[in-house]
Amino acid sequence: MHIIYDDDSEVALCKIYDFFADLFKAAIWNNGDGELLLKKSGISSLCNLYEEELLPYTYNGKWQNDNPRFNARRVFFELYPQLDDKHKFFFLKNIIESANFHKFDLDDVERHLVVLGYSLENEIGTRSRFTISQTTTGLIERGKDIALLEQRLRDEFPDVYRYYDEALSTFANGEYKSCIDNCRTMFDKITDTFDGENADKKILGITAECVMDGTTQLTSRRQIFNYWINNKKGANRFRYFTTLYSVMSGLGTHGEEAPTKADAVLILRAIEDVFVWILKI
């Protein structure tokens, strides 16, 4: 028997889709709910295609029976990956606003949303009804960048991509220290691909910055930060990258404090943006 193993990223994505497929099912209470969700999401053209699978009940006269063809989970797995970024947002937003949350842990919902680039919020004026918002301005454009980033890492830096995939997976599982550790390892792996006898010179190679103090070129972290303290200028990208690495070290497994979910989101988004810049995506 020849077994073809799935890529780790495909497994992680399947777990995320599985979670939201359950939410989609929980958003369909009665006949017509599934069709309405598609219409509100701007994809009414698909109503006929999924008509039978989105009806939870059949009727024999006035008697209501469970519909054996009802399969909202399969619909989600087939439909969601095919949507563009705009309609993925609308679709998930309408699911969240309609779902019955009694069987779901809200922290779980929020963690899975963050992985896809969204945040969970209470609807205005309510405490028990929820909606979602974009994590950052320009999420659609960011989504395109991240999709290109994943492809570049998968094709050109598979060792780095393995840690990126693990960072997303550990975040979704609420393992925030592990998520940040994986982000730090990603940074180590990508800097190792640049020339330089130490980490500082490799990062300077990435940013292509040159800091001169008179006729002396500064090439160490201590020199550059001391220069900045005295002159308030120089090596802006180098200082950002090295500071980010220091934060990841401080919040990781051997760090001095336990990171929160918000900390992990901050680091995960920052490392994605840094990689988009490094790879000139």
C-alpha cells in the first residue's frame, strides 16, 4: 500500500475548518436558515446547489422529521475554501451572528477566528450576541500578502514553514508560549540564510542598513542602540527586528513572564509582517 501523507498545513487547516463547520451547523435552526445565510453573505447563486443539504427537516403533512440529507458540515468544507477574502469574511460573520453558542467555548471560538484574521466582539448594545471584525485595517489586502507568504515559505523555505504552521496550530490550541517560541525559531531560521558571522550582522544584511559614527561603521546591537540613544536616529529596521526578537525571547518558554492570548496575536502578526517585508512580497 502506497500512502501519500497530507502536508502539516493541510491538517492544521482541516482542524480549523472542522471547528467552523460545526458552528455553521449550529447556525441553522430551521428550514430556510441556511439559504438566508448564503443570501446575506452575497452568495445566493449557490442556494440551489446546496438546497437539500441545508434543510434540517422534512415534513409529512404537519409532522416534522429530521432530514437525512442535511449536511451543513460538508457544505462548509466544500464552499468556504472557494470563496474570495471578502465573501469569506461575510460568510463567517453571518455564521457567528446566527450560531447557537451554548455548546461552544467562546475562547475557543476567538482563538480559531484570530488564526483566520478576525476578532470576536459583542454586538453593539448586547452581551450575549456576537459578531466579528477585521483584525487589522485592510484585511483583504493583508490576506493576499499572507497567502503569498505561505506559498513562498512552503516552496523556498520548507524548514521555516514547518514552524509557521506549528505557530498557527499551537495558537489555536491556546498554547501561547509555544506559539511565540515557534515564531522566534522562524526568525532564527530565516536569518541563518543570510551572510554574517553573528546574528547582528545577519540582520544588518537583511535590512541593508549602514550606521556610521564618524568614520566607524557600527555593526553590533550595543553600538547601534547606544548610537540611537545619543542621536535618536539610525538603523530603524534593525532596531525593530532585534527588539521583536528580544520580546519573543522574553515571552517564550524560557522567558520571564507568561504570555497572554493578546501577546501571541501581537507576535504572530508582527512576525508575518516582518517576513512579508524580508521576502519583498
